[in-house]
Amino acid sequence: MKLELRGITKSFGALVANDHIDLVVESGEIHSLLGENGAGKSTLMNVLYGLHEPTAGEILIDDKPVKFSGPADAMAAGIGMVHQHFMLVPVFTVAENVALGGESTGFAGILDLEATRRKIREISSRFGFHVDPDALVEELPVGVQQRVEIIKALVRNARILILDEPTAVLTPRETDELMDIMGQLKAGGTSIVFISHKLREVKAISDTITVIRRGKVVGSADPSAATTELASMMVGRAVNLTLDKADATPGDETFKVTNLTVMNDAGQRLLDDVTFSVSDGEILAVAGVQGNGQTELTEAVLGLQKHVMGSIMLDGKELVGRSVRQVLDAGVGFVPEDRQDDGLVGEFSIAENLVLDLYTKEPYSRFGSMNRAVIARNAEEKVAEFDVRTQSAQDAADTLSGGNQQKVVLARELARPLKLFIAAQPTRGVDVGSIEFLHKRIVAERDAGTPVVIVSTELDEVLELGDRIAVLFAGRLMGIVPGKSSRELLGLMMAGLPADEARAQLDAPAAGTAGQSEGELP
Amino acid sequence: MSETQTVKEPTPPAKESQGSQVIREIMAGNAVISVLAVVVALVIGGILIAVTDPRVTAAAGYFFADPAATLSAIWSSVSEAYGALWRGATYDPTARTWQGQLGIFETLTFATPLILSGLAVTLAFRAGLFNIGAQGQIILGATFAGAVGFGMHLPPAIHLPAVILAGAIGGAIWGGIAGFLKARTGAHEVIVTIMLNYIAISLVLYLLKNQLKDPNSTNPISPQMDGNAVFPLLLGPNFRVHAGLIVAILAVIGVAWLLNRSTLGFEYRAIGANPKAARTAGMLVSRGYITVMLISGALAGLAGVAQIAGTEKSLDSEIAGSIGFDAITVALLGRSKPWGTFFAALLFGAFKAGGTSMAVNADVSIDIVAVVQSLIVLFIAAPPLIRSIFRIKAARREGASA
């Protein structure tokens, strides 16, 4: 099935999210849409899937114009979509989820799941999905849940599959498995639209690459094109992807975490007996798939977690049991993982956000009264220094793009003399151009002699920044390895193998690599 | 790995519920919406006035013979009613006495407790709390103020300040309970303050039948306030407007400073706008809830002082009237800004002052005023309705992040 988009334009008020986009997806090809966050990739796919009506332009399937007034039309035309956030009912089984919306019923409206089960088994065995139709979705690993989404589309006879940032939630191994599946689907004649901003994956899997920037197609590229070339197309200027980073010159070990355990209210151990230390002038990158205890680790340091056992020593002072304000005053700079939820007050101005945790200090306030002139001047300086793109520092923070919001958070946290800098997902959802800048600032803080902890789920970032890399899995530390370790080693550790076992496995190739990642459930 | 989806960070104590988000949207509507809501409410009120006027009904009987007669009957009916309302609330040259001509001072008198209690709702709201309990806080404030006002006899320079302080403390206690329960147990302030309203009214009734009862009266009413314990009248004995108005205006200035200039207000606004970010920035969200409810309650308590030491002079169970509930509308209409609240309170004071004049001079039921007030709430609570009536474009937020 051939899909063609001609001159698709979608505007929201004054904002043009898609501007005359032309795109041809040939039958049985993997077509990647590469672009930064906010470039308009998802909007385009939502237009294609019938979720948005295009302002102008037309969609052609096998050279015939079609019009979708909703996802049902798109599905009927053979288009399937796997959203970045899964649309599954966690307490339903795989078969129930797949049947949802297209249930076949028998006598007196009794649900007939047998046909669905059969189809799932058939698809599962044809493409090697290994999905049990009777498993509860909430008990499945994320990678398998994603396959359920794919099955949902295939059961409805999707001939074109749209995958929206499918690898964002996967371990490296699961990503590899997804790539295999995509290859098999392609061999079976299904066309795939693969949306991503990860250059490595796009290069590995695509037949054709279309790059989108600011709502426009800026060109197509061959998968064999150099990474830097793709990146500069995506950003619109030359980008230096490799960070110029001198080797660390570690000083004293001033930040020590010993036997740290964090539990939730139910008594589950979300972080389990973690011990590590970071030296002055060193970056420790904490890797791991989202949700393996990283959030708890950073929040425990800041004093946001309730049930914390063990010890967190900074410069000889115990941080466990202190209030957030006391921890901040002890010289901790903290960039939370979710800047919109935890890092910024969206309706506050940029200037106010820049003093969100400094407002009680002179000169920003005196005797309980805020000094607006000083706050405004501080904002002007920081906006200039961190190149925050905004009309005015008095604009609300939620008018900024993700990258600029993150610059505001970083600017605030790096503003005072620090004894420890912790940043969780410092570049999530940030455009490539800003990433470069933010990374440089983080390294500069390291070079100034501050111990730095970076938590990231992006392997690229971990490898780029980390002088040493710690890997968390299910709340346990799988080990700390040097910064120049291989992706394979980190991938195995992220899937739950302790460092030495992972090394042993890599040293003995081809020996029982199958079923390793999913076999290890926490 | 199966926990990737289920392991989420623990819910912070201050997570916003769906309901508070709706309330936030309502409260954050812009000034245009407020003005248009008043206009639409007045138009519908006008329709009701016309429909219920027998002259209009009579003229409509021969509508097809003489449509102009119906229209002019409608015009005269509505313009008479609203004209009387306006004159009653501001200046009425036709009134018999010169005191009666100056309705503007009645407006100010009615507005005084509304300003104070409106500020109470406004302040709490900016910290993300919906204080429905102004009513109970007014009652407690009036009770405390009364206990000092008629229970003691102090020198003039001390007595009134003591009464004011007592009223503020009374309201602060009642508001503080809700704040404390919210901070410590997560009990929703809306539920708690509503319940505290009931407790307050029962408590004051009990006290009026026992400890605070006027021994010379058979009714549940307190003795008169001591002469030293009341607000001086600002314009002499011919007008009811009293020094409580000055307290109210000072409170507006104070709350405006608190919210916009002080570190405490910065904290409150941060907590109200994004409690999680506030917590991450080292603010103590629970302490914020407690202190803001103490201040909010104190402001409502001052409204109770304005009632008992300004206009009523003695305590009965009706001391708060409907002020505590009107205060919510006033804060809504004022978009939870201190000066917005001030002007909204003036408008509601005018409705009260002019309503009587409208009933007497234009023979329109005073209930129309209540209807108009309720319609204002309705239209403010439903901004999409106002937007669709006037085709105001809502700010689009989708698309950009796709």
C-alpha cells in the first residue's frame, strides 16, 4: 500500500504546525520522520490518523484521495498507529485489549474472545512476538506492551503502521528487538512510518529518511548519511555532537551515599541498598530504564522522599532527615526530572522562576519583601547568559519551549555556589541545539570542582557526560563502570545483569543470550 | 521491568484534584469575562423584570396591533427598575431626605464586610485553597469581637483595637482548623470549611442562649456593644458608613502587598500554582496551607468585626447574613485579585443598597437582585458560555507541543 501526503498544512490559530508537507511512503518501506521535539512530526501523524483535520492538503492511499474524519476511518483505510503513550487498559488481558472496540459477540451478546485469541497467536508466531493472549497487560514489560499495541493495529489489518517515538520507553535490548520486528513486518509487506529524534536508530532501520524542521520538510536523506549531517539538517545549523570534554580530575570524595534504601508507603523498596560516592570534579551518570529507582534516588537526596534509610553524606554532613530547604542551603543544586511539574511554576514569570528557591535570600528579598528590581536584573543577566529565547523575562515560563524552560531551571540551580549538582533528565524533550549548550554548562560545573550526578535514560547522554556510569535496575545498583564502557555492557546491566555477569556474558559470545532481558522480573 | 509503568513517584501531599483545577480555571478567567458576566446577568435580569411587569403583559396583549407599545412598556419597565437600582446605590435626587439621596454611603456600608470576606476567599484561593468557610469565620470573628465588645469595658483607645484583634483571632482559629486539617491529614478544605460553617452557627446559637445572652431579653441576642468598642461613624450619625471601611481598604492594600511583593505571598502563589514545584524549591507546602488559612480566617473575622462593631452593634445568629457566601462570588468576580475583589464588593454593596430602592420605587421584587447575583456566578463559572455568547477566542494550547 502506498501512502502519499500532498501539501498537508495544519495550523492552530496563528501557529502553523505543519506547512505544506509532502511525503510519500512506498509499499513495504520503513520511512523515518526525523525532527526535534516540536517540529511537527506528531501533528502530521495525527492528521494522517484522522485525529486532526488538515487545514489544507490531501492524503492519498494508492493514488486515491481519502478523507478521514476520525481514527476509525483511518483504521478502516489500513492505517494503524502506536502512540508514544500506550492506549491499553492495564487490568485487561492482551486479548481483551486487542478486542476492545471491535469485539465480536456470540449468542445474546456474550463476548467471543476465542477468535481474537486465535488471531493474536497467529500474528505472534508469524512475527515472533512471543505474546500470550491471556496475560494481563499490567504484568507485561513495556516492550511487550508495545507489541500488544502493534498487534492491535495488525488485527485490524493495518498495512501502514505509524510508530510514534516507540523507543523512548525501551531498554537498548528491547529496542533491538523492536527493530527486528519492524524488519519482519516490512518483509511481510507492511509499510512503517517511524517517528524519532534518535539519529542512531533512524540510521539503523530506515529505507528513507525525511527530516522535518519547524513544520516544514527540509529534505530527505539517505540512511548512510553521516550522523552530523542528519543532526544539522534537523537543527538547521552545524551541530557538534561530540562533547569536547577533558578527562576528569577527581578530587576528594565529598558526596557519599551508603546503604540507601527508599520505600513507598506500601513498604515496597523502590531503591534497595544503594552505595556509591562521587568525587569533586567528577560526573557520575546514573543510567537505567525509566522507573527503576532513579526518581527515588534524586528525591531522597533532596529530602522529598518519606521513607529513607541509610546515609547520604555531603562534605561530612548528613543529608537524610533534613528538609528540602536545608538540603538546598547545604549547597545542592537540583534539576528535577519533570521540569514542568517540579522545576517551574508555569504561570510565574521567567524572572520569578529564576528565584524560585532563592527568594528568601538577599539581595532578592529583604525583611520579607521581594526586591523586584534586583529580581528583574538577575533575570536579564541569566536570560542573556543562558541564551533563553524569550521576548521578555517577564513572560510566563509556560510560554517557553522545553529547551528554554530547561535553561531557566539550570540557570537558577547553577546560580549559587554548589557543593553538589544533581540533574535528572537534564535534556529530556530538549532540542539538539540546546542539548549541546546544557551539556557544556554541566561539564563546566564539573570542571569548577563540583561533584555532579546526572540521571538519564538516554544512553547517548550517559556515555557522553559520565566519567563513571552507575546502572540502576529495579532499585538495585547493577554496578559502576568506567565512562567509556560499551553500549552492550550497559544494555545488559540496564536489563538486570550485575556488572561482572554482564562482562562475563560479553566475553563468552553466543552463549545463551536469549530470554535474558525478560526473564529477570523484579 | 514490569514495574516501569506502575512504579510512579509517590503522590505529593498537595496534588491537585480534578475539581480544584476546574475551580482554578474559573477563578483565573480574565477581567473581560467578569465584566461581560455582569452585563449578561443584568440583561437576563432585565428580561425577567419585563416579563413579570403587568404593564408589559398588558401591552403584549395587543402586540400585533401596536408593537411599539410593548417595546416602550418593556423599556420603561426595565429602565425604571435599573434606574431605581442605580440611583439607590449612588445618588437619588428624588429622595425626600438628603440623607436618603446619598445611597452611595449605604453602598459603602454594605461593601465593607464584603471587601474583607472577599479578600479572605481571594487570599486562600491564590494559595490553591477554596475557602468556602468565610461564613463560619465571620460568625466566629463577630462572636469573639462581641465577647470583648459587650463583655468588657475598656478605655476608648484600647477597647476598639482589642475588639478588632479578638475578631481577627476568632476568624483565624476557624480558618486555621481547616488549614491544619488540610496540611496534616489532607482533608479537603471545601468539605471541612462547609462543615465548620454549620458548627459555627450552632455554636453561636448555643452561646446566645447561654453565656452571651442579653439578660434583659427573651430572644437569643447579646447585649449591646460598649460605646468604646464600636467603629466611629465616618460621616456623622446621618450615615451608617463607619471606620470599618478604612480597615477594609487597609486590608486591600495589605493583601495586595502580601500577594505581590512579599516573600510569603510569593510562596503562597507558588504553592497555589504548582505545589510540587514549590516543594521542590524548598517551600513548606503544609506550613503554607496553615498560615494562609490563618490569615484568610482573620480577614473574614474582620468582616465579622465590621458587622458587629460597625452596623449591627449586637450579636445574633443572623450576624453574618449571606456575606460569607456572597464573598465567594465577590472573589470570583474580582478574579481573586485584591483590587478586583474590592471593586466586585462595591458592586455587590451597590446591589444591596439599590435593591431596596428598586423594590420601593419601581415595584420590582428585591429577589431580582438575588437572581442577577446568581446569574453572575453562573456566567463566571461557565466562561465557555460567555465566550460563545461573545465569540471570544479561548487561548489555544494544543498543537505546539506535538
